[in-house]
Amino acid sequence: MFRIARLCLSTGSCSETSLGTALPCRALWTSSVCQHAEPAVSDQPIEASTSPAHALGAIRTTWTREEVHQVYDTPLLELVFRAATVHRMHNDPRMVQRCTLLSIKTGGCPETCTYCSQSSSWRKETGLKAEKLMDLEEVYQAAVRARDSGSTRFCMGAAWRGPSQVGKGQWNRVLDMVSRIRGLGMEVCTTLGMLTPEQAKQLREAGLTAYNHNLDTSPEYYSKITSSRKYEDRLDTLDSVRKAGISVCAGGIIGMGEGSMDRVGLLHQLATLPEHPESVPINALVAVKGTPLQDQAPPSALDIIRCIATARITMPRSVVRLSAGRLNFSRSDQALCFMAGANSIFDGDKLLTTPNNERNEDLEMFETLGLRSRPAFLPYASGGETSNGGCTLPEEAHGLQQAAL
Ligand code: SF4
């Protein structure tokens, strides 16, 4: 680990703080002249902050919204530099997980998320037909293909308000999907809407590694995004997931017309959950024709990079996932995302109902950038004892992990 000394041209006492937070400027002094500006690399370890609890890279859930705002507002290159430093304190920066997301039940959703093509509220405008829950075997074979192509996490999404809206037969089929795919040695994640504590427990017993339930945006902006549920409902489901011993996947969507304070509000919510989510997807809105947000311009890659960097600094050990909307990003854009701390992508040509990057292009990008695929079940550093969903690692997963290493 190198120490990066930031030098300042001013003379006398330099009172600057870095990152706009309580982080001290690492100005390097020689006699009375603070020598400025360009980063210098030394072989000394990164020095400890005078306030260890608030030092760069410290794990805490006590962030104030103002602190998160100050991080978010840092000049972009400085922000990326800081985030890259934190990333290296807690993660192997070359390791990026490749995940696959499959829609196991498409369309016909009773919820009213304005960004989503699967809501039945605007099915006439989107033309998306509701489909039935996929067969177990079909889903299993999709997971086998994903595993064989190097994906180590398989995520299944159902367009439901929650499992409570479906009968026992469908619910048991989903539990069977979880168990069988877990037997492939993959991490298994589902996103099925709102869960009761009992449903979370059943998923846990089936072997689920993680449950995705995004907060989407800030509490203040949430009512502009959906009218069919409340922010508290989202938090309640995350609480049920955590208490069941499943690792938490929660992030948001950028580019839904929200302001920067809403982005800060979202990241603040995530960073102040009782434990940081093990997984934080950062999505760029993919505006789908026929949805209420169809005319939203896509967020810029730099907006996404800023959010990723802020997530990395405020949740140093979480897996930050560069998720939907990546298709609009150049390879250089994505390189900056990885530099800012993103350590996962979704691969495969579809993300639920929207297009995604070609797998071969991603493999080329990994080669060019010197990235390696993160193996399944590499222990998650965040989230305390529930980090791996508390599940026993199957023997064959051990084998896969060793092979990937
Ligand atoms: S985001 Fe999920 S809950 Fe909302 S409408 Fe789409 S499928 Fe339904």
C-alpha cells in the first residue's frame, strides 16, 4: 500500500480538509512551505487519521447526510482518487464479479414503478405481455449456461408485488429453483418484491445467498417513482432479509429525474442501514418506451461514476455493482467506474427486459483492463456474520472457487 502525499503551495499553516469531510488533508510539509499539488507516491503506509472512526476507509453506519453530500460534491477526479484508495484498502481492485440476471416471471406486475416496463398499469403503452412463471428445468438450464460462461452469481427476478400474491405451487417452485441452482456452486439471489419474515426464512432455508430489494431513490423522491407502496415497506423487507440471515442487495436507479440531493439521500439511506448491504447495485435508468419515464435522458457516465465513488467511500467493503444502463458506456467510462470502486457487472445480453452488453465484449474488456472474475462465495467483508447468507459452502463450490483463484 502506498501513501499518496498531496502537496500544497501555500506557505504557513495549511488548514485545508480533504474530500470536504472530516478527512484531514495529507499535505506534506517541508519546513514552513507546504509544497503543493501533484500526487507523490511514497512507500509508507497510509497514515492513520487523527480521528480513526472517521478516517478514510473506516467502516461506519453513522454518516450524516451532510457528510455524504460533502463526499458526493468533491471534485470528480479527487473523488475517484479517494474512492480508489478506499477500494484498495478493503478489496482486490482487479477482482470483478460477473453476475447473470434472469426474469423468471415477466410482466403483469400490480405495482406502479414508473421506470419499469413490467407494470400492468402501462402494459397497453409498452406492449409487454404478461408471462407465466418459468419452469424449474428451464431456469436451471439457464443457470448452468451462466455458470459455464463464468458467471458466479445467478439472480432471478419475478414481476410480483411479493410472493404473497401467488399460490403455494409457484412459491414452492421458486424455492426449488433456489435450492437447485445453489447446488451448482453459484451464489443465488432473488428479487421477488416485498417479503414477510416467514418468506425470508423459507428462502434462507432453501439456500438463498442474497435478496435484492432496491431503495431506488431518496425517501423524499420515492412518491414520484411509485404510488403503490411506501419507502418504509422497502426498509421492512430489507429488515426481514437481514434477520433471516440472507445477505442484503440494495441500491438504486440514477436518472429518474431526481436531483443530486436525492442521489445523496439514497446513498445516505444505504450507508446508514444497521449494517451496510453486502451488495449495492448502481443502475442507470434505461428509459423504456411506453413507461411514464420514457422521455428521461440517460444519466451521464460521469454521474454514475460519482455515485459509485460515493458508495465506495461510504460503504467501503460492499460489492458495488455497475448494473443497468452499462450498454451506453464506453470501455473508458467503465474503466473509470472500476477505478472508482465498482467490483461487479451483470453480463449476458439481457437484464430482465432491457438489453445489456455482449458477454464477449466484456471478456475483452476484462483482458484489456487486467481484471479477473471474482469467484463465488469469496467472503463478503461487509454485513457481519450474515455476510454469506450463513449458508454452508457446498463441496463443489469449493472446487469452483479454487479453480477461479
Ligand atoms: S420494478 Fe418490480 S415491483 Fe416495480 S413494477 Fe417493475 S416488476 Fe413490479
